[in-house]
Amino acid sequence: MAAVTAGSGAGSGPAGSPEATGGSTGGGGWRRPHGPLQRYYGPSTAEAAEAAPDPTDINGPHFDPEVFMTKVRNECPLGQLLAREAALGREIRALDSDMQTLLYENYNKFISATDTIRKMKVDFRHMEAEMDDLAANMAAISASSARVSAALQDRHRRGAQLAGVQALLRKLQALVEVPGRLRCWAGTEPARALRCHARARAVLRHYRHLPSFRAIEDESHAIMADLARRLRTRLREEKLDPKELTECVEMLLQLEEPAEELSEEFLSQAGTRLEAELAALEAELPAADPSGTATTPPPPASDILDFVDRGSSAFVGTLCQLAGSYRALFGGDTGRLEPFAAALATRYFTLLERRLALERGLGDTSLLVRALDRFHRRLRALLELLPAGADAAAALVARAARERVDRYLRALQTFFLGCLGDVRQALAAPRPPGKEGPGLPDLLATLAASVLGQLKAVLAYVQLFTARDVAFASLPYFKGEFCVTAVREGLVVAFVRWLCRTARGFADGPAERGAPAAPPALLLLLARLCLDYENSTISYILTLTDEQFPPQDSGPAVTPGPALCAEARAAAQRLLDHYVQVQGAAVAQMLRKSVETRDWLGTVEPRNVRAVMKRVVEDITAIDVQVGQLFEEGVRRAQSSDSSRRAFSVYSSSRAPGRYAPSYTPSAPMDTHLLSNIQKLFSERIDIFSPVEFNKVSVLTGIIKISLKTLLECVRLRTLGRFGLQQVQVDGHYLQLYLWRFASDERVVQGLLDEVAASAAHRCLDPVPMEHSVVELICERG
Amino acid sequence: MEDDAPVIYGLEFQARALTPQTAETDAIRFLVGTQSLRYDNQIHIIDFDDENNIINKNVLLHQVGEIWHISTSPADKGVLATCYNKTSDTKVMTCAAVWRMPKELESGSHESPDDSSSNTQTLELLCHLDNTAHGNMACVMWEPMGDGKKIISLADNNILLWDLEESSAKAVLSSSAALEGKGQLKFTSGRWSPHHNCTQIATANDTAVRGWDTRSMRQIYCIENAHGQLVRDLDFNPNKQYYLASCGDDCKVKFWDTRNVTEPVKTLEEHSHWVWNVRYNHSHDQLILTGSSDSRVILSNMVSISSEPFGHMVDDDELSDQEDQHQEEKIKEPLQDSVIATYEEHEDSVYAVEWSSADPWLFASLSYDGRLVINRVPRALKYHILL
């Protein structure tokens, strides 16, 4: 089937398919009349072979009318036969008319073709004759042409000869003119003379055996030697700018002067010039002071940027230019150039360093950064030919940066001390009665804010060194070490450390020997400041620093934040402890004097609370207010319901059993203070001068403990009369009434006061205590 | 270790005064004076039996008043001096007297502890130090290493040098000096230096420490503001003649070189309340004992400023090779100044600590509630120092 389709592809007639033809209703197959014609003209053998077996195909080549007829007759009903017969008749008629049409068309064409062929035969006969004529003419032409060229040959040769002579003559003319030209140009345009000489030289050398040429050569040689001499003189004596110098040396080289000698002279000439530049720069600096004990030099005339600008454009520019031309002139051999340039560059660095050292103030950092940047940029060109200088230059920039950072640290420290001075002044300033001065929180806030602000400002300034548009910021030093060692460690960490140290200094320092002690309020303020640093400020500062100066992973080790915090905390603790001690000592001193100076034996019956006790309560209240301004309240132990009871209370908390097994030797038949001893056995040991916590209650407790313990020890050193004991009783009750609310644990106050009372009773010759109600009455009245 | 456990002895009265029996170099013996306003005061002679860890005591009555200070003669075991309060209804006066204890008590107790209470003996008064013109006696000092003939007492602002004559039966005031100045000056304590042929003493008043020459009775140095507050006690380094320790109400112990008094050589801040007493060990001056009203006794090792900063030196030729090696090892680990131990056996303020005069590794401390605790230097440290 596939083969049939392929075969009928040319004709594209589905009509030829066996289905259509082989169908019992074969009468519908004549839709395209040209199909059978085409098939007739181009049937493929394969198609023929394929279609062969069907003798009933009316269009097939193997059509057998007999078989067809028999088949039709056998198979079809009459109606169908009739229709078939009619259809066949129609088809036959159509085919006949087609055949007739084709016949007519082709006949006409054939006739016209025959006519054309006949006409062509006639034309060709004419053409042949004309071709013969043409051949004869051509022969004649070629003969005469040969004659003409033979006649002209001689003249042509002579003309060419003459032209050659003329060229030669022109060259000779030029050669002869060389000395004159050279002479003419040697003075004004040596370069042109050189070019001219270079052109003529080879020829002259070649023909020097001819006397006339020799004369010319000698003359031009003489001129050139003269020129060389003059150039040398110029090289040696005149001040040439680098371009002239280069030209001059270049010409000399062309004159085949010895390169070795020239390079030396070139360098010495260049050296002179560069020295002059350096001298000009140096002139701006104040004379170096060899003794090192420089009195403050006058401020430099121009700012650093200007200086660097001039230095780089004049010195570095010239040096680069000269080095470049040296290379161009003397080839790659830089054996002499390098030490020369290195020596000069070193001198330049020294000068710059001296100039930088003059930048004492904190002036404009951006100016410094720009100056260094420019220096670094300009130097880069130089460094290409002087790689050794790179390190020196980088080190110079790094040193300058480091120096500046150090200076900022000092400035920060000065600033902080200034702030502290202000605070001290504010604290010491006499206050008009009724009007409170600036409160401690305000002072603290001002101090902290201004210090932090200053630190931030400094960081911002320092950040200029690492700004993206600054060329040297991409140096490895500035990427890593500068951020970490210089800024983080050298500036921020060092400042915080210094701050803690300074604050501590107020506590550790001169408190007792010589120098005036810091006012307690300042101690308190600094303690709070250090605590704030520990809590938040340090981590904030470090985060800020790390953000602005990102540390490298592989960089040197940094001080961790917690270590700094610990330092700050230790300082805060030390300060607060010291505050407690100072305030406690002040109150204790008052109590001690009051006990020591009184005659406790001969005193009269107490009518009042002693004035010193009122003073103590007042002072402690004032301290409470002061501490409360800066520190939180703190936790108090649950209070007992009756805060004013005055009886021995057996404390619930017990001491841990001792680690020894003491062998106790009872010596007395009875213990007279059994009660107090038992009480002590179960009470907690109270550390008097012990570290306090960072809250108001703890601070106040510390101060009260110190005061009451002093009272206890002082009473024990005295001998009291009856009224003396009663006075102590009254005083103790008064203190109990007013002090318990300040302490973290009321029982501490009570315990100490109990001990005072007990000791007073022991030290009393006639221990008759006062009625408790009377004591209360006196205290309430007082 | 059982041997290191403290031994505790309780007195029935409050007490402040404690002294070793200086002249006794064999037995460990301490004297304690009590303070009681209403009963007869006593002097307890406490013998410590080191072998058996037992305390024996004898009680002497001291009926003239409560004892504030006690000291014993360096030459005669039986002689001691006390400062005591004489109390009348309206006036308290502190006096001083030299006493002799009964002969049989001089060197150890021979009685059993049982009958002690029934059998109390009395001191024999040798002489009074007449202070009617000089004020309250703060302390009495015996000339160290002397023959027990010279004593110095401090009375208010006076330094009084007495000669004891006629076997201590008579005290003659040989010279005196007075501290002049603003306000009411009062000596709190003093020590007689064992150096310079016993010609120097040091005294404390208020916050200052002063040195005196006993020959001229003139002040030779003064440490103003030695402590932030009152100076409570001082002691001389027995081996380094210019070194002096002081303690006071600022909770600190300070060590001074008397040739340069502007700064202390060293400061200790271990106590949490006033330090009442500081004592150098008599033989090994790196051992410092302090007692404080925070109820603690602290033993410190101040090796760096001691006379043996590099440990005990042994002459080279005495060393065998083995010992040589040992020596080197010791040099390799230099000792650090440190607190050796904190003793917390006391419940009340400790007002006195003393080393035993017989055993350099033993000391006693006394707290106000009458508790006497005898402790030893930790054995490890002892061997470390000795070897």
C-alpha cells in the first residue's frame, strides 16, 4: 500500500488507489480526467508490477475487458449496470475531446519550430565570409606595430639613464650640503642636525676613500664633535629641567658618547635637581633640633596637605620622570638607578615624617588623611620602579595614622578629666539654700553622654583613615591591624581601661596620705558610671567599633568584651566599697568621738536622745537620698511585724558547724553570759567592711554596719555609770527606730544594737536599765 | 589532722589582756587578764601540753581592778606587770603595777585542774608605777632581752622610763618625755625595739606612729597618718631592724621601713573590721599574726619583706649533692606573700594575739567573750620553712 501511495505521488491521484478502483462501485473513480494520461506517460515499473494482478481495474494497464464485463455482469444489478454504462459512455466522450484538443495545440508548435530551423540555415552562410575579412585585417595591424616599437627603443633607453643620473646628482648635492646644514642647525636645532647627520653618516662612511667625501665627513664630524662638546657642557653646567636633560642625554647617546659615563652624569644632574626640590621642602620645616629638647616650634607656614602636594608634585613627579627617562635611555639596567632613587626617597620620607611630627594638634584629620592619601597615590608610580620603597611608605602612613590615633586617645583622656573636673566643681559649688543644684543623675547623664559623644566623634574621625576612597585604606595594614590593634585595642579598649583605672584611682589612691580625697558623691557617680559601662556602654562601644572597623578573622587577638566588662565591674565595686567606707568612716568617727569624749560615769539621767545620734540619722538619711539618686532600691528581707522590739532574738539561721572538733575546756562553774553566747552561736557572722551590692539598700546597710560596729567597740572601751547605760539604751533605741528602714535586713541593725546594749550593760558599774516605756517616750519626744 | 585542731579554753569573764611568759623558753605558757567590773578579776596562767593537747590552768586573783594590759618580765618568770582600772563611783583611773606570782606557779602547774576553783592564790605586789601626775596607763613594756630592770609605760601623752630597784620592789622614774600638740593626745600602744641595743621604742597615737630614743627621750621618726584612722597596735620585726608593722581601724596592716616613712613597704587588707593586734613571729619573721574585731585571726606569710625572702639559707659546704638538688628546687618556686590561714574559732572581737615564747609554731588568740584559742602554724608550711 505504501508503495502505491509513493508511486502515485507524482500524479497525486487518489483516484488511482486500489480501493477506489477495486471497489464494486468503480463508477465514481473519474474525478480528475488528467490522472490516466499522466499515468500513461510516466508509469513506474514498480507501480506496474504492483498493480498488475488486478485485471478489473479499468484504468490499470492490465485491464481485461472480458474479465471486467464478466465480473460486472455477475455482480451488479441491472440499475447499476445501466448507470455504469451511461457513465462509461460519458467518460469516453470526454476523453475523445481531450485528445483532440491536445493534438491541435502540439501541431501548431511543431510547425513554427520547423520554420525557425530553416531561417537559421540561411544566416550562417553570411557570417562565414565576414570572419575571413577580419582575420586579414588583424595581420596587417600587427606588422605595422612591430615597426613602430623598433624605431622608438633607443630613445627610451637614453631617457631612463638621464633620470638615474639626476637622482644621483641630487643625493650628492644633499651630501655636500650636510656640513652647512649641520652647522646651521647645530646651534639652534641640535635635534634636527642629529637626524640629518644620522642619515648622512652611513653614506659618508661608505665613500670615505674618496677625498671629497672624506672632506665632507670630516667636516660634519667636526661639527658633530663640537655639538657633542656643547651638549656636554650644557649637561654639566646648566640647570636643565628633566625634559631638556633627557633630550640632551638622548642626543649625546646618538652621538655615540659612552653610555656609562652619560648615565652617571645624568644621575648627578638629576640628583642636583632633586636635591634642590628636597631643599625647598626642607626649608619649610623648622630647623631640626638635634638636642631633642625642642621648644614648641612655630606652627608650620602651610598645612600638611599643601606640603604633601608640593612634595609629591615637585619631588615625586620629577623623580618619576627622571627614572622613566633613565630607563628609556639606558635600557633595563637599573643597577645604578635603584640605590640613587632609594636614597632620595628615604630622604623624602624623612622630611615628610618630620613634617608629620609637626602635626601636634588634632587639627583637621580629613586634611591629614587627604595628604597621606595623596602621598600614597603619587608614590605608587614611583614604587613601580622602586619596589623596596613600598614598605617604607606604607610604614610611614601607618605610623602617621597610629600617631594620630594615639593623639586622639590622649585627647579623649584629657576630655574625660575635664568632664570630671566639671562634675567636681558642680558637686563642690555652694548651693543656695532651698535650691537644689543639678542632681546626680543629671550630672551622670551629662558626663556619660559627653564622653560617649566624644568617643563617637573620635571614631568618626579615625574612620576617615579607612574610607573607601582613600587609596592606602586598601593596604593590608589598614584592613586588619589598624582596625584591631590601633583603633579597637589602642583607642577604644585603651580608653575604657584607662577610664576604669582612673575611676579606681579615686578609690585606691591618695585617700589617706596627702592629696585631697575625692568627694563621696563623686565616688558614687563614678561607681554608677562604671556600672553602666559594664552593663551596656562597653558592648555598645565595641559593637560600634567592630561595625565601623570590621576586624579580620585572622587578625591579632582582641580583648573580648566580657574582660572589659569585668574590669569595669571591678572598678565599680571598688568605688562603691570605697564610698561605703568613706561615708561609714565619717559617721563612725562622729560616733567614736562622741563616746570617747563623754564622761559616762558622771552623767545625769538621760532626758533626751543625744544630739549626735540625731546627726547620725540625718547624715544617713542624706546618704540614702544621695545613693537613691543613682542606684536602685534593692531587695529587703521580709520585715518582722514588730520593728521596735528590744529583746534578744534568737536567730533562726544557724552557723555551719566548724571544721575542727575543738576540745572545749570549761573553766568556769557558770557562764555569766550564757544567753548572749548562745545567741551568738546561732547568729550569722557579720562582715563589717565587706563588698556591697549595687543597690541602695546594700550600700546603706554597709554604712550602718560600720557605724554601729564602731559604736559597739567604743562602748566596750568605756566604763559606764547607771545613767550612762541608760543613755546608751535611749540612743540605741532611737537608732533602731530610724535606721531599720535603711537596712536590707532589719535584724542586722537589731543584732548590732543588741550587742551594744549588752556590752554597755557589761561595762556598767550599776546596771539598772531604764524602763522600756520611758525609753520609748524619750525617743518619741526627741 | 588531729594535731592541727585548735584548742579552746573559756574564761568566765571578758578579757582583753594576753601575754606569753616571756622568760619561759621551754613550756608553752600564756597569761590572760580578765575584765570584770563586778567580780574579782583574775589572771589565768595557761599551760599548754603540746604532746597531749591538754590545757592546764592556774588562777591568780587580781583584786585591784580589771586588767587592760599585761606583760611579763623577760628575765624573771615570776614577774609581770599589769595595767588595771581603778574604779570609784565617779572616776576611772588606769594604774600600773609590777607583781610577782607565787613561786610554785612560776614554772608550770603541778596541780590537777579539779581543785583550781577552790584554790585560788593571790599575786604579790612588788611596786606601783606612780602615775598620779601622768594620767591613765595604756601599757607597760619591758626592755627586751634585758635583765628585767627597765620598763617603760605609756600614760596618756607621757612616756615614762622606770628603773626597778631592790629586786623590783621599788620603781624609780628615771626619765620621761611628753608628746605635745594640739588637742588631747593619748598613746594607744607601744613596742620596745629589740634592735639598736634596745634604745628605741615606737608608740602609736591617733593615726601616727612615732619612734623614740630612750637615751635622749626624743622623737627620732614620725609616720604621720600611718593609717586612715586610729592606729591600734604595732610590732618590730625581730630580725630586720628597720622594719615595723602597724595595724589600725582602717582594717589594714601596714609594714614600714622606718628609714623611709613616706610610704608603707606593704599593705595587707584582709580583715573586715579594725585590726587590734599585729605580731611578728619571733623566729620566722615572715609569719604575721593579726587579730581583729571581725572575730578573725589571720596568719599571713610575708615572705617578700622578711629576713628570709628566698627561704632558709644553708651554707653551701654543708650540703651534700642531694641536698643541693633539693635547694635548687626550692629556689625554683619562690614563695609568694599570702594569707596562710584564717581562724574563725572566735565569736566575738579578738583583741589580742600572741606567739608562744617557747614554741615558734604556736600562738594564742583571745576574744572579748573570754575565749582563748591556741593554734599552730599549718604543718605543711612549717616544713616548708624549715626544710
